[in-house]
Amino acid sequence: MSTTHDYGTGAPTGSGDAQHQVELTIHGMTCASCAARIEKKLNRIPGVHASVNFATEKARVNYADAVAPDDLVATVVRAGYSAQLLADQAGSSRAVHDSAELRSLRERLLGSAVLAVQVIAMSMAQMVPGLPVPDNVEPLSLLLTAPVVVWGAWPFHRAAWRNLRHGAATMDTLVSMGVLAAFLWSCYAWFVTDGGFVTSHGVAGSGNHAHSPVYFEVAAGVTAFLLAGRYFEARAKRRAGAALRALLDLGAPDAGVLRDGQEIRVPIDSLLVGDEFVVRPGEKFAADGEVLDGASVVDASMLTGESIPIEVGPGAVVTGGTVNLSGRLRVRAFRVGADTRLAHMARLVADAQSGKARVQRLADRVSAVFVPIVILFAMATLGVWLAIGAAAGTAFAAAVAVLIIACPCALGLATPTALLVGTGRGAQLGILIKGPEVLESTRRVDTVLLDKTGTITTGTMALVDVLPAAGEDADDVLRRAAAVEDFSEHPVAAAVAAGARQRLADVPAVTGFRSVRGRGVHGVVNGSVVLVGKPAWLAEQWSLPLPDTLDAAAVRCQVKGHTVIAVAWDGRIRGLLSVADSVKPSSAEAVRMLRGLGLTPVLLTGDNESVARCVAAEVGIDTVIAGVLPEEKVEQVRRLQRQGRVVAMVGDGLNDAAALAQADLGLAMGTGTDAAIEASDLTLVRGDLRVAADAIRLSRRTLRTIKGNLFWAFGYNMAALPLAAMGLLNPMIAGAAMALSSVFVVSNSLRLRSFRPITPSVG
């Protein structure tokens, strides 16, 4: 399956130009300021709207006909970064690049750490009386620090120089300035004092001249700490995107296609709609299709979160990416490539991870102006300290600490990493979050409208009860009725036939079958003409009214919302069959879970009041809105919104699509229609209503994580900057704190991977 995310044309813009969408992979971004700068450059192109995500290293770009994709790539390159159309980049090449980048970081980290530890140890040793200090500490410190500053910190210097050439400043600018300033000042302070040496702790070393302290250990230590932070941040980001990569890797690489009676292996991209392919035990289905021959059980857990294997046979629908566990199957493909359910799920997850919540856009705006302000603040700190008569070394230390402590890494990672992990975890559980703005809606929702058919109920008719007349055998009534109904395609007839197959060992043959549209069926079974249909039809057409006892039973069934059909032969009505759309076993528990989240459940259905009330009572819903047409469902949502309620809607049918779009939060059952899924904000891959509660819980927890991350990132900078400016933070400690802040934010986001659903069979 292709991992390309070029989604083609969209709706026309106001100018009449068609809109296209493409994704770019961007390399070289080191902080949120880089992402904000690239986004600004792209958005300056007429007809372009771009969103750049620092965590995923991608840009989602909508562009008009007048713009070429190559122009977008060129714009990013001119900004000082490298870019490539995602459609042109294979997943393997991206993985190779990521691995090489991580390996380079690890090598620089290890080399810098080994050298920095020695420099720091020599510096600290001079603070403890009695500890041996090597002769010529200053030249040794210089020799050990120089490779760290030049080679270890090279990624920071390279990025800072690239940004300087384009008139921009980013986090790397602050780091590069801080590290170089500490190193160059130390060299100056040592050389101009004729070989004297004083550490940043103010303790004299060799030489006889008092002078400003030097900061070799600061330059080496800060570089090592920042490299450690960036390395662990990169590793964590890879882990955060693991769920989406696993989803993309679910697809089969090839398929055994039947061509001219021969089975040949072809790449997945060569599979066409209508092709028949063979799936053996242990193999993945190459596409969505219909089983033509064979019987097996299918493991769909990686795709749906459902742990119980599914039995399939001729006529069953199978999904690409799921695993055939037992028998050999012959399948006809009806959705291939980018049209498969798996590909659609991957696109939804990628869309959500590439989008931005409102809180992230605020962070982007702050990051865009933060670095220049910090540089000015550091210069002001240096000037104020000198103006009040402080030593040059003290003023210098405070300014360097300001530069290093203020790097906005955590700010840029706060939202996208949480989105990355939260949406990925949702995909593993069969919960597809369409965009980050959905998270805000889940926090405010207080009312949830539940469609009845297909959401609370199974959506298919099932045999509920057999009510024999006095002296008749229930199994005999069902056996004869099923023999006739088995020839009919009506949903009620299918329910009777299916119920008989479950309850009885055999069903007799029928001859002379006839169907009267909208009324009933009849045929000869065991030598008798058997009539099965509406009681009114039997009374009017065949002069067979219901006996009083059966008439009373029919009324009781109809009050419950059941469909009643009568069965007669040899001039007498022998019994009644009760058929209904049965409530899903999990629906009552799902309603309790939704109540536990502070939501008020409301049943919204087009069925009559009595049927709706019965279903509502069975699952524990107090408020019922019944007898509404599809277009009236939208008005009911609006009515509740006018009352000040924030409304969620759960549905699965074509008639729910408009209401799902109108609701503040739309949740579509993945077993429903494409229209409903497209109109929703959240898609529940399984048909279990309990997953709706899990989806809201996961969304709310993701939002809490984002807000916690932003609070830490903003709070950290606001608290640390004054301390650094007042000289209360050693620059090396500032570097360690800055690195740890980024690692903390990413690690806090990774906690979402431990989210556990309430639904027992999920995960």
C-alpha cells in the first residue's frame, strides 16, 4: 500500500481556482520558530495556505492551480531547509534518514559527554581543598572543550548560520550564541591575563593574575546537555509516531491474483478492482473485498481493536490489512490501494497529527517573536549588570544564562507530540480523531444524541419469540414458517430463517412458493399450504382472524415495538412470530459510561414513540425524541444548541450525516455509511457504542496533556528568565534545565500510550 498523502483536488475557492493538497517532508527544523518561519514563507505565496508541524516534520499545503508543487519545495529550500514531496519519498528512505540523524546525534552526544565530564571534573576539583588538580589546567580544558564546541555543537552553529543568512533567529541562534560566547570569553580571559586561570566558580588556578572567570566547563557542559536533550527528544518523537507507522505497515506487500486460472504474485499497487486473489492461512488480505469461496476466521485486532476473531465465509466482507488465520479464501477486491479502509484510516490519523489546535497556533505565534526578544533581553541583562558596577564576568554569566535558559523547545513540542501520541493510540483502539480542533469539543460536550437503528440496536431484524396457539408445538410452527420464509429476500423473512437455523436441526423443503408484496408469502410444506404474513392479510385475504389469546399477545408485542407475523396451515392460525431490531448487548453499559462522563444521553429516532420508549427503557435513557425525519434531526440538534447545550451526536446512517455535521461533536460508527463517517469528527471503527465513551475519554485526556505541556513550557520560561537575569542560575545548570524541559514535555506526552479503554474487548 502506498503511503502517499496527496489527496487531490478539493472544493473550489472563492476565486474559482481549484484547490489541491500536498504534503512536504521537511528536514532541518530544530524548534517551533523554524516551523513558524517556514509556514510564514509558504503562506506568502498567493493561493497557498500551509500548516507546518514541527513534531511530524511535515507541511500540509493547500494550493491553487497557479502554483506548482515544485514552487513549494523551492520556497522551503530558499528559507534554508530541505524539503521533498511526500509522494516522491519512499517510507524506507524516510526511515533511513531518521536513523542516520539519530545515529549522528548519538555519536556527537557520546563524544561530547566524555570530554565535557573531564572539563567539569577539573573545574569542580578546584572547589574542594585537598583534591589533586592537574598542572596546566587551562590549556588542558581548552583542548578538551574545543572539539565539543566546534564538532559537538556543530548542528547548532550550522542552523544558526543558515538562519542568520536569511535574517532569522531560532532556538539554535540562542544555543550557538551562548556556547560560543562562553568559549570565546574564556579564551580571551585566559590569554589576555598572561596565562592566569580562574574558573567560573571564582577559584584561582595557575598563574598569579586575578582576572575575570572563564567558562570552559560551561561551554562543554551546556553542549553535552543540549545534545542529550535533542537526542532523547528525537527518540521520543520516533516512539510517538510509532502507531501511525504500524498502521501504514499493516498492508500486505503483494497479492496472489488469479489470472486466466493461474495464481501469480503481483505487487499490491498492481491489484485492480474486480481482481480475484487468494489468501492462505497466516497471510494478510491485500484489499477490501468479498469472500467468494472458502471459510476461515479473521484476526482484525490490529485494525479494529476487537480481540475476538471473526468467522467469514462466502458473501462476507473482509478488510485489507487483517490476517487470515485458518482456511484458504478466494476474494474479489472491491476497494484497492488508497481507497481501502486501512488507507482511509491512515489518512485520518495523518490529517489529525498534521493539524493544529488553537492552543498550538498561539504557541507558534509566541515562538516566532520569542527568540529576538530573548536576545534583546540578554543584551539588556549584560548592560544592566555592567551599569550597576558588577564585574564583567558576573554580567557575562547572567547574559549567557538568559540566552540558554530561554530556548523555546518545550513550547514547540507541547502540542504536536501529545497529538501524535493521542491520535496514534486512538488508531490502535479503533478510534479515529479527524483533527486537533475536535479535542476542544470533547471537553465542552454535555449532551449526547444517540441514533437508535444501528447505533443502540444492531440495525438488523432478528427473531425474538415464537408464540404458538393452544395445542401447537413452537418448534413445528417455526419449522414450517422458516421453510417458506427462506425463499423470501425480505428482512423479516431473513430474520425468521436465521432464527430457525440457530434453534432447529433442520428445515423442510417447500414447493409452490409465492410472495405477495408487502403482505406475506405462502408455499406447500409437508403436503400443507403454509401461510406466513401480516395478521391483517390472513384475516382479509384468507378469512383467518387471530384467536383472542393470540390477538392479545400480538398487541403486547407491538407495544414493545416488535413486528408480528402470523403462521397458518390447514385452515387455522397456528402461532405468531415476533421479530425486532434487537438492542446491542453493550448499549446499556455504554449509556452508563456516557453518564459517568457527565453527559446527558438522548435517544433520537425516526421510529414511533412506543418503540423508542421501549428501547430507551431497556438501555437506561430518560429523554426520547421520536418520529423525526432525517432533515428534522438537524433541527433537533439546533434546538438543543439554542438552549445552550453543547451537543454530541452518535449515528451510522445516511440519514444521520447532516445531524453529525451540525453537532458540536459528531461520532460515526465505522460500520455505518461513508456519508456518516465523512460528516463526523470521530470515527469508531467498531460498531460498539462503548467505544464512544472511550473516544471521549481519550480525547479529553489528550487535551489535558496538551494543556499540561503548555503550562510547563510557558511557566518554565517565565520563571527561569528572571532567575537567570538576576544571576541566580549558572549557565551550565540553565543548559541542563532547558534540555530536561523538552524531554519532560515529550515524556509526558508519551504517557498517553498507556491509555486503557474501559471497553473489555478492546486493546
